[in-house]
Amino acid sequence: MSKFWTQSSLGCVRTYYLRPALNFGPSATPLVCLVFSLTSPLYLQILNMLQSSLTKSLRLYSTKAARNRQALERIIRVDHAGELGADRIYAGQMAVLGPVIQHMWDQEKEHKAKFEELIPKYRVRPTVLIPIWNVAGFALGAGTALLGKEAAMACTVAVESVITDHYNSQLRELIHNGEEEHKELIEVIKKFRDDEMDHHDTGLAHDAELAPAYKTMSNVIKMGCKAAVWISERI
Ligand SMILES: [Fe+2]
Ligand SMILES: [Fe+2]
């Protein structure tokens, strides 16, 4: 015990009282110091609880942030690939269908341009399969167009139906992950989803269902589109 102060402890709080000898004059108020004892078990327990709670929160936050980032990359990568494929399909059909699809093709070009802007903006790696979707998209468009106008429209209806569902599912995921955080992407996808629905309806209005083996062709094209989406999301 020092000759200059006395002390008392309560839990993790230790109080020091200066001895009267250090008071200056009869009216001086005794000085009281409250300090936390760094070795008090209660103090250490509180510190451990705070540390553990902070660590848990940080871990949860980083896991959620990582999942959000992965979802964002997957969405932009596959949509960029899809819009590139759509552009190529319409390019392949252009020779047969002409002006009927010009407006839809122009919209696909806008969609592709938007995702080409978003890829570097969000620092997302494009799919490595771009050269394949380039060729496959054109072949699908030209191949169905060679079967006639109805078959080309049946291709449009099948593709746009898959893409509309795909965009709706992405919208649900982005809203779930943080509507405010993903505001820009949500607005882009909503607009494109509406355009794709119009393309789907235009295809139906131009006798898509009169195409030879409509059901079979539609199912095969839908399966191909879903496979392309699945692969493009991953590589
Ligand atoms: Fe599109
Ligand atoms: Fe479209």
C-alpha cells in the first residue's frame, strides 16, 4: 500500500483515494480515481465476450458479403453471355425474317451493350465460352430461319420464355440479397425482362405455334438454353 493513496476494489473497478496528506488546503476535495484493473477476471470475461461477439459478427458479414459478390458475378457473367447469344440468334434470323425482327434485334444489341458496360464496371470476368456462344447463337438463328418464318419465331418464343424466367429468378435473388445495394442491376434486369416478354409475345403473334414439330423444337431449344445458362454461370 502506497503512502500516497488507499484503494478498494469492486468487481473489475478499482478505486484509488489520495491520502489526506496530498490534499491542498482544508477546502480541497479528495481526488478519486477509478481505473479498470486489466487483470480482473470479470474484466477479462467481458473482454472475451465482446471479442467473441465481434469475431462472430465479422465472420457472418464476410460470409454474406462473399456470397453476395459471387451471386453478382454469376448474374452479370451469365446475362452478358445470354445477351450476346440473343444478338447472334437474331443476326442469324435476319436474312429470313427481315424487318419483322429488326426492332427486337436492336433491343438485343442494347442489352448486350449494357452488359458489356457492366462487366468492367463490376470487375466481372466474362465467360470463357463467348466464342462458342457466338457460333452456336448464329447457327441456332440461321438454322431455325432456314426451316421457315414460323420455326424462327418458335425459336424466339422458346428462348425468350427461358430468359424471362431466368431474369425473374435473378430479380428475386438480388432483392433478397439487398434491394438498395443492387438497385442499378435490378432496374436493368427488370427493363430487359420486360423487353424479352415482348419478344416472346411477338413470336407468338407471328405464328410460332404453327411451326413444324413446334412442341419438340420448343422443348429442345429450351433445354439447350438452360444448359447454356448453367454452364455460363460457372465458367
Ligand atoms: Fe435480351
Ligand atoms: Fe430478347
